[in-house]
Amino acid sequence: MSEGTETHFQNPEWEVVEGGLKVNGKVYTKLNLACGVPADRHFPEPWLNIDAQPGAADLVMSIDDLPEEWEGLFEEVRASHVLEHFTLDEAPDVMNEWARVTAEGGKLRVCVPDLALVVESYLKGVDRKGREAFSVDHTTHMLTQIFGRGYESRDMNPFMRHHMLYDEALLRRMFEKTGMAGDVVVYPVAEDPSQTFNPPIKNDASNTAYTLNMYMVKRAGAGHAPSVSQEADRQFETEPG
């Protein structure tokens, strides 16, 4: 059984069963990471919604340290506009963790602000929706992609801060670094799971002005890559004293 991250919140019991994860009598086969608090952005079954903050998520826990028992459990895992909130040192371990809980032959979807679209908006002065790209008089959607929501103030929620931007080549490399990637594919907004529901769910991955949506297929027989700290230890051990 999992535990809530705050004393006033207690996660429901969960159990790994054949075909998925059983929570409150329902079996979930897909995982929506960092779903956020607004319930209208949560995915319906068979998606399980996870977030670090209590509010409306199915389970509350850290998305970069998932239960060991979940290894290879979910046929589809999705993390939308959250990888950029981790530092470049943290990101490989985070990607490894998400790939670890993805089933062999399953898809790991990662959506991020697209550096190429940010540059395009900067050069044109407006984004693809015709909105002003940059200003010192007010916040803009383009600058929010770079710095995170609330960047205009020192009171900015630190969890909203962005630490990295990716384009297609950089995100592809992050998939490859897991050592578990088969095919890596860029897919359009219309094919994101959020847009397949009726009605579609509006979210960062549906923002055609800035989002980059990609998935990898976890190859058969894939283990999981060593953590960054393990790699560092190995390098240290092989370097001459």
C-alpha cells in the first residue's frame, strides 16, 4: 500500500494485478504523470492520474520515484510539460524511471515546450496564435515557455520554474539515453491521448503554438539504464587515481 505525501492526505490502497494496477476496485493500464490539480484535466479510465500535490489525482506521489512494483506495468505512460521542470542532471534518471514502468512494446509519451517554436516566435515577434512574443510590460506565452509560469516575480512557485528546453533532437537523445528506446516518433497534437476523449481535454500538450509531443516504444528485452549517480561512480572507478 502506498502512503500520501502529506499528513492530511492518505492514498487509497493499490495492488499490482494481472493486466495493470488495481485502485479502488478499478484496474488501470495507463499512467498519466503530473496530471495537475484541476479535475477537468484528468484522464478517464483506463488512465491512472498521478500528481505530487493532493487535490484530485487518483494517487499522490512523486513522479520521479515510482513504486518498484510498477516496473513494466503500464502499456502507456504520459508526462506532459513536466520534464522541463527537472534540471539537466536530474532528467536522465527521471526518464529512466518513466521508461522503467512502461511495459515492453508500450509507449512512453513525453511532451515539452518546443525550443524550435520558441525561437520561431522570438524571430517573428509573435507566436503561431498571433500573440506578442516578448515584453517588459507584461508576461508573455513565449517567455513562460522558457522560464515557467510566474517568472515575473521572486514569489514564483519553485515547482513552476523551467530548467531546460528541448527540441526534437534533444528530446530524442533523452529517450535514447534510457537504453530502452525502440522507435522514437514525433506525433501531432491531434494524436495526443488528451484529444481522443469526448470532449477533448485542453492542456499544455494541445497548445499548437509551443508543444513538442514525442513518444518512444519500449523495446523488447530492455532493462533499465543506470542512474546518473551510478554512471558517475563507474566513471570515477575507472579513472586513474
